[in-house]
Amino acid sequence: MKLPARPAGPGPAPLLGTAGLPDELLWQVLDTADIGLLVTDAQRRILYVNETFTRETGYSLAEAQGRTCRFLQGPATDPADILAMRTALDRGEPFSRVVLNYRKDGTALHYRLRVRPLREDGQVRYFVGVQEDFTETYQAQRQLEHWVYIDGLTGLGNRRAFDEALAGSLARREPMRLVLIDLNDFKRINDERGHLAGDALLCEVARCLARQIPLPGTTYRLGGDEFAALLPPSLAPLESTLEAELAGLDGGCLRAAVGGAAFPDEATEAAALFRLADERLYARKPTRKRERLPQ
């Protein structure tokens, strides 16, 4: 295959150097690169892929040649990524993006793809793509993002996850019920039996709530001994049921107070919703030891 010529003028750097090496040797150098490389014509038909591309995707040069990169996409490829890449190519602009593509065997892999156009006489003649396997990094990033929203002790959603879920429901004006759960005299358990025992009980409470609150309801630990749930209106009020189930924990000694409020039937903004659920929770406590401000 004839190598693309160096673009004239001060435009982008050439695809290959001009060190006087035979063309075939230059292509062999590209094949030794430990990164996936591909070259397409201006119509985005593949002219060349190197051996790393073949190793990572499973497609040989013979199988890829003449096709567009659409054949690497699949059902889970994000349409927003496809649109962004197509728009950049239509405009003859370089781009860098992490995309989900598929190997020949059907395995989904994330790649960091960088593409730049090569021009001759001001016209796009080729596109050069560099792709790096980004799967492990992507999964690590997703795991970190996941843990940002997870309570490390109980595995429930944390306060940040709760705040964002509540704000989203309110912004979308979705009817729902806020339920707050507070454990009575939990500090005494930590003081008398130690924090390991207290942590074990919190985990037991989390498992109980997860069992009792069916999907699409979601449960969160707000901090300390305070929990919350967001329930769709299709679920009947669960306050009494939750209190009864929680009372069976810790050898039948645990007591909890639960209060709920409905949006938008009983409150139409977050502070009022919290205040009403909190008032109902404290009305069910055996004693009111302190006054809490609305969230």
C-alpha cells in the first residue's frame, strides 16, 4: 500500500517520517508499536490497522480493510459518543474520547480513541486513529465513582447519594414518600458493648431495611444511627412495618422510630418534607431528648 505523502505547508505533522527508510520497513515499525493504530481514507474506510489493533480487537487487516469503524460498535455503545465522533469527523476535526467497542468475539471493551485528520491542499485525505485499551482504568474509575455514593460500613447509599436522589426526584416532580429511620439509644450500645458491636448492629439494620423495602424503593444511611428511604407512591406506608421488623433485631431489644411524609401531597419542597417526616419520627419516640433542625 502506498504511504500517505507529507502534507504541504505548515499543517499537521506527517503520518510517517521521511528518514529515507523503505516504505515496507516503516509499516513494520508501525506494527511493532504497542498501541492500536488505524488509518482511514476521507470516507472513513479503513486502509490500515497494525498488529496491536488486531491483537486487541481480534480483527485482522484483511477483515477490517474497506469497512468503517462502525463495525466495532454494538448495542451498549453510547449513542452520544457515536454522535460526537461523527460530528467531529464530518467537520474534519481531531477528537479524543473514551468509547465502548466490541471485540470480534463479542467482548465489550472500553478504548481511549484519539483521531486526527491529515490534509493535502486543504482537503482531508486521511484520518489517523490511535486506540488504547482503557478497560481496566475505566472499571477502576467506575468503582471509585461507585464508592463515592456508598456507605462504607453498611453498603447502603450514603448521604451524598441520598441528597442527589432526593433532589432529582423533586426536580422531576416525581411523587414519592420520604421515610426517616432513627435508632433509639444507640449510643448506649456503643458505650456498653463497644463500637464493633455497634457497627455489627448497624449492618444488621441495613440488611433488614433492604429486605423490607422492595425495589424501586431505595435505602440510605445518612450517618450515625440515622437511615432514610425514598419510596414510590405505589408502596403503602411502611412505618409501622419497619418498626416491628427492626424491633426483632439485637435479640428483640432494638427500638427504632420511623416517620414519613409524601411529596407533593403533604409537602412540596425538601425542607418541608424533611420537617414533616422528622416530626412524625420524633412523635413515635418514647422520649424526646433533643430538638432537630430540618435538613
